[in-house]
Amino acid sequence: MGFGDEAVEYQEAWDEQRRVHAARFADEVPDTVLLLEHPPVYTAGRRTADNERPLDGTPVIDVDRGGKITWHGPGQLVGYPIQKLPRPVDVVAHVRRLEEALIRTCAEFGLETTRVEGRSGVWVLGDPVEQRPALGGLALDFDPRLHDEEFDPRLNGPEYAPSNAGQRREDRKIAAIGIRVAKGVTMHGFALNVNPDNKWFDRIIPCGIRDAGVASLANELGRDVTIEEVLPVVERHLRDVLENAELKPREIEKAPAA
């Protein structure tokens, strides 16, 4: 839809998603993926807590997808797959397909990524906990982010900032995924960090996760990587994964007869 100087305002893209969604439900268009870049914007999914939002009152757009709060902006490739799925819908399988396309994309650029149990998206794994540097002079066994209910990483400087997770050798998310399925058709999608300023994430608790951070292709590879380079690779892998997927309805376990 638009990149760089032609980046698409979030509301405009959301309106276009709904238009294509309605057309896909009516079988007026085929499965479609909208690819674009947004100007800087925070968006919050339905499960976002108040203590995960920006402290300084920065506006946040509340949206109807799953997941929590995240940031979109320059240097981040956003994709909104609008795809009709068989009923009963298997949401997890759809998320796994998007993750697979992005894992393949990162691999093509020489970066190994993976999934993390219980956390959607695509991740760069950190070192084992016992091998990571201490935070703030404290042993990681006493990481206040995990054990102090009143600790707020948004207030505690760069040593706890999500953008510095790579320096701390922690797990860090390079691609976030948040979707909605309405009338059997998917909306929303993924955001792959190519070369954004990840400090935007330091004003929030990205995806509500306090003990991990964010990554980008450029930072992990130690060289400049552009949206223009990554776009055709993402498009190719999305096409391959989504077009060749054997879509199956979610299996429903029937309770045994009494």
C-alpha cells in the first residue's frame, strides 16, 4: 500500500482491511495480503493493561485484534493477510504459518530465528539465563522485572529497556503477530522489524512481556538492511507458505458418551 514517504496512516490501513475483509467474505476478491509501512503509532490489542501503555500520555489506538500493545513505524514491514479459513477456524495454525514465512525470511538474510513456547511471533534466542550479564548489579535470579510487582521497566533506564535486550543477551522478538478472525476471514497480521528505531518500544511494555525485548534485522546482522531488500523476500515466502498450505478446519474433540 505504501512505504517510506508514502507510509500509510494506521486508520487508513484499518479501513482498507475492513473493506477487503468484507469483499473476501463475499468471495468478491481472492485471499489478499496488504503490505505497507506505517508512520509512528502505538496500537493496543484487547488484552492490553493500563500499566503497559506509554507513561507520557502518547496516544494509543485501541484495535480489535488479539494480543497487547505494540508500536508500528518507519523501518518496520507490516503485513495484513486477509484470508478465508475453513470452519471451525484454526487460529493457531494461521499464526504458525505467518511465523514460518517470517522465519524463512530471516534465514535467507542469515539470521536464525525461532518460536518461543507460549509466546507468538518470531524470536532471536538469548543466552541461557546463567550466562547473561547481571542487570543493575543484581544477579538475574533477582531480576526485579519478574519478582517486584511495583517495578516498572518504563521508568528504570536503558539497562532494562526492551531495545537493549540484545546487549543483555536476552530473548528478543523480531516479528510480532496479532490477528483477528471474523466470519471465518482473518484480519491484522504481522510486523517485522527491519531497521526501525527500537527505542520507540521503550515507552511501553511491548506485547505485555517484561522479561524480553525487541530486535531488528539490521541490529542482529550488524549492517544496514532496508525495507526494499526485505519486501520481495517476505512476499515470496508468504506466497509459498500461504498458497501451499493445506487448510484444515480445527478438530473438535467430542466428549465421550456418558
